[in-house]
Amino acid sequence: MHPNISPRKVVTLEQFIIEREQQLPFATGEFSQIIRDLGLAAKMVNREVNKAGLVDILGFTGEENVQGEKVQKLDIFANLQFLQALRIGGQVCVIGSEENEEVIPVENSQNSEAKYVVLLDPLDGSSNIDVNVSIGTIFSIYRRITKGNGPGTEQDCLQKGTEQVCAGYFIYGSSTMLVYTTGNGVNGFTLDPSIGEFLLSHRDIKIPATCNIYSLNEGNYRKFYPGIKEYLRHIKGKYENSVRPYSTRYIGSLVADFHRNLLRGGVFIYPAFTDRPKGKLRLMYEANPMAFLTEQAGGMATNGEERIMDLQPTQLHQRTPLYLGNVSEVTLIHEYLRKYDLKKIN
């Protein structure tokens, strides 16, 4: 080893969880087990993603999920892996998955007192599978609120985002990463395939103060409300001593778009449309966990009027507009929405 190069301390996900557990008032061995179970399922999904072009796992199944979206073969595989890992782990009383219309109560004879709830988008961005674009898994963890032992209920799942005790995502791309928060900052771990371990690679992630990127599907422009159209005219203008015009970066996979903006600085926009005033993204499976991560990284997450995590869910697959990014940029979007849009976003 070169005399001027000191060895870098390698921290595994397991070590990091143990160290951080001591700082969390709710943390128990059960909570740590859930993170490990999610990590195991993600490794299984990552393995299939990496060889997807070599096996009969690409393409549509010919079915549609509860969202009315075409189901990919890998969607089904990912959903089964995460459900199985959480069931076997025995620390979860009920699971909500974007792929399932109803909640999934967990019967587990080994632990009838399981007190955690997990909500999942098992494979976000699955429409990009066939073209080898980054996809991901989004998750959030809550504490059970119903009394008694045994399986949990839908009531346990319909909690505000403020009640999350953990949220994060796995991204399957050029490398596979886990990014998560327990309300004490955001940290990222990269999977080392040679040893099969997630290693701490991005400590205490903060959204950069400067925003010069926006992520938005402008193919829907004709359906945007006036506030968003005016905001777009603003950020595309050329001004001296300004980072404008902004650059567009849109992949069509929430995890991939969010991950880039989190590390590089940008705003993610999925607004309400004139023909879809309640938005498209799912509050429980996508918006809440990403909002928790955004705020913990120093950013802001809203539906255009209210803080995302303050919204009281009434339906398992409830939808919402979503704005994620720097506080100043999301605040600016709010100003344009208030100024130009007479119709409130519900």
C-alpha cells in the first residue's frame, strides 16, 4: 500500500443499522430484521434484472394490475420476492403492495405480536424493463396502530406520512443501491456483488442548494393547468446571472429521476392534469416515502398546496400530484400555482 494512502473504513449495512439503532427510540431487533429482509429480496430482484435479457422474464404477462397498468413478468417476480421475504421474516403484521388491490394480512406463528407495517411499490418504472433503463423498489415502514395480536388491517396502512419510521428505495442500474432514512438523515449503500453486501457509499445525503434540472413529462403539456405552463416559461427563459434555462432530465422511472435529482440537484414534477385533477402517482406507495426522503435531505415535498406527509389517506391506492426538490424551487412552483390556477387541487 502507498504510504500516503490510508485504508478506507468499510461499513456494511448491517454494521450501520446496529450503530444507528442506539439512536432510535423505537428501534428493536425486529426493525433491523425488516431492513435485512428487504435487502435480501432486493438482491434477488437485482439478480433477475441483471440477467433479464437471458431468461424468459422480460415482457408483459397479458394482465393488468389494480392501477389498470400492464403487468410485466418482472413485476410479479419482484412482488413475490418482497412479500415472501417479509412473511418469512416474521416482523410485519400487514403488507400493502401497489400490485395488490387489498392489503395482505400476515399470519406468522413465530411472532403473533408483529408490530410493523410495510408498504411497497415492488418494481417502480417497470415499463422501462425491456429497454434496460434503471428501475427500482420503493418502501415505507410504519408502526402498527390497531390493538391486539395477529394480522394487521387496512387501518394500519392508512396512516399519514408523518407516521413513517423508515422509508427508502432500491435502484437497479449501473450499480444497485439502497437509499433510506429513519428520520435521522439520508444515507446510501451500494451493493458489492463480489461479497453480496450493501456498503455505505453516500453518507448524510443533502439535496444540492442550486437547482438547474427539472424532471417532467412535457408530453402532457396540453393537459397542464396554467400555473405549471407559466412556471415552465419562467425556467426556460434566459437571464443574466442565472442558472436558467434549466435542463430537462426525465426518465419515466420515479426512482431513477428522484435519485439523480437527489444527488445532482433538481425538482421532480408530476402535476395534476385537467383530465386527472387528483394526479397519477400513489400517495402511499410513492409520494409518502419519497417525501420523507426529500425532507430528510433538506428539501420540500408537496401536492401543490399541502405538505405530502400531512395528507390523511382514505384509500389504499389514493393518487396525488407530486412536487419534490429544493425548498426554494418547490416554493416557487406553489407561487405559480396560486397565481394562475383558479381550480384547487384536491
